[in-house]
Amino acid sequence: MTQHAGAKLASWESERAQYQGLGVLEPLLWVPDLTDIYVNAPDEVWTDGPRGLERSSIRFSADEEVRNLAVRILSAEGRRLDASHPCASAQTSMGYRLHAAIPPVTAATTHLSIRIQPEERPPLYLLADQGMFPSFVETILRHIVASKASFLISGATGSGKTTLLNAMLELCPLTERLLLLEDTSELAPRHPHVVSLRSRSANAEGSGAVTLTDLIREALRMGPDRIVVGECRGPEVADLLVAMNTGHEGGGATIHANSMEAVPARLMALGALAGMSPDAVTQQTAASIRVVIHLERGPEGRRLRQIGLLEAPTGGLMVRPAVDIDVLGHITTTRWWSQLSKILGLPEESNAQGKGPSVVVPDPPQDRVVVQP
């Protein structure tokens, strides 16, 4: 390619980005493993990825350029961003999710939050190789799927919940039909029989909305073997619990919670949005969801920290911690491991598998056994 032709191609790519892509942000799409782009001001662009938050050298010429970019993308998806609708979000045809906010919701400038979909979604064994969890925990996760124990994956934003859920779904038997229900299309498991449904916001006239609650009810009529909700964050929790209690075992969902112990309170809050009483949430959850998997994100990256049993032993919903993993990869099993291993079809003595001999700590708190890597 001649220098002149190369310059023309670069100019064409730049113009295309201004009218079809992410404008001056377009080069960031080529950064490996980038997960998010944040624009706080024309001269303040941040990215998020494996190394955490980093400030970018990219700049917009003015706030008007930021707002025009947001309006163009949102308009193409049937969304409005103006004084009467100062906040808007959309899943784009290019595969990324955009949220935008303008004054008076923001103090002075247009704010953008862009979630980038990964080109490659790592399988479970690769997540183990990357250090998200030890090999023994990979064995537990495989047995969760094989035993058809319904599960929740909890954690904060960016902790890897969707990544882990996608990897676990790839382990489902090839003869099963998976119904995936999401607000934003993020799940794409390598499985031959997947049906993906996506919710839809109301249009500018306020009509045409399709909620996750609607999708769960429709999914029940579509012959699912497993029903999976990408993120459970509203009244759809009531219909999800009903679905899991009507013969559709092995389903899963992600849920925002800062700790595994906070999951019951989060479920209570979501159930209240659906008009469920605390007692109803407790009974429905205890009868349908067996396992909670908790993830955290720290300086060392995204890590699986705990696996527990969701129970209601005395009428109140709680999570019994069965497996803990510290920042060094040390595994600690509690007295609840025996119950979890039976549910999953694992031999109780397998707690040391792949990790060397078990080391019993003298007078361990809560009957814990520490397994050294």
C-alpha cells in the first residue's frame, strides 16, 4: 500500500468512526481485554481492564463532541438523550453497551459509561489457569453444573460474574436446551442449543417495553431444560424462583452483593419489589436455589472467594459458607462442606484434591480445615 493510499484509508477510518463508531474513542476498542470506557469530561477518559482503572491520553475537543457521540449512538437504537430524558442507555448493534447522562443529572458535563463485549469468552479451565480459582474449585464448579444444582453468582460490578456464568453454561450437556434471559446480551456460551432473549425498554412514546419478568414467563412456554437470567436485579426474581420450583433445575443467575452473607438481604429487597413477603422469599428461595458462588475484585484481579449453601434452617434465609479461598489460593473448608459435597456428588474427602495434603489448624474456628496449595 502506498503512503498516499494509507493516508486515505486512515482518513476514511477516522470519518467512519465519527459517524458509525465511537469517534475518538474508537482506538480503545483494539486494546486487548478492555472491559469498560468511562468519559467523565472531554479531557478525562478512563479505561478498565485486567490492570484496573487507567487514565487514557485520548481527549475530546469539547463537551459538545461527547454529547453528540452519545446522541448519535442512542438515536440509532431508538433512545432519546435530551433535557426531558437526561439519562439513557442502550445495547448497540456493534456489541457494546452505552449509558449516558447529561446535566442537570450531572454537574456540568456529559458522562459516558461503555461496556465492551469480549471477543473471546474464556472457558472454565482457562479461568482456572488465569488464577480466578484453584483447580479443586474448578472441580466443584463442574459438579454444580453436572448435578443440576440451581445457583447464584454474587459479587460487585466488574468482579467477573458474567464471565464465570458463561463458562459454567458451556459445561451443560449438549442435549439440554438453554434459555438465556438478559437486559443486555452478554452471555454467549459455546453450546449447540441456546435460545437468547433480551428485554426491551419502552420507546420514546412510552410503549413496547418487554421486561425480564415477561421473558421468564415466555421462557416457561419454550421447553427449557435450564433457565438462566444474566443479572437478577428487580421484581423478576419472583418469576425466576417460581420457574426454578416448577421442575426447571440447574438454572442460574448473577446478583449484585458485596459479600456472600449479603445475598439473602439482597434477595429480600428484590422480592419486596415484586410484592413478595419476607416469608415467601425465604420459602421460595430455600426450595429452589442451592448454591451461592461469590466473586471479588481486588489488586490481584478477579477471584472466586467463597462457595456456600443457601438455606433457611430456622425460618430465616442465610448462606452457609462451605469453601473459602484466600488471596494466596489457600482453600478452607468448613463443616458445611460435607453437606455441599453430598449435594454435588463429590466424595467428602476430596477437599484436598489437587492441592496437596490437608493441614488441620489447631482449634480451627467454625470447624474449618485449611488446604495449602
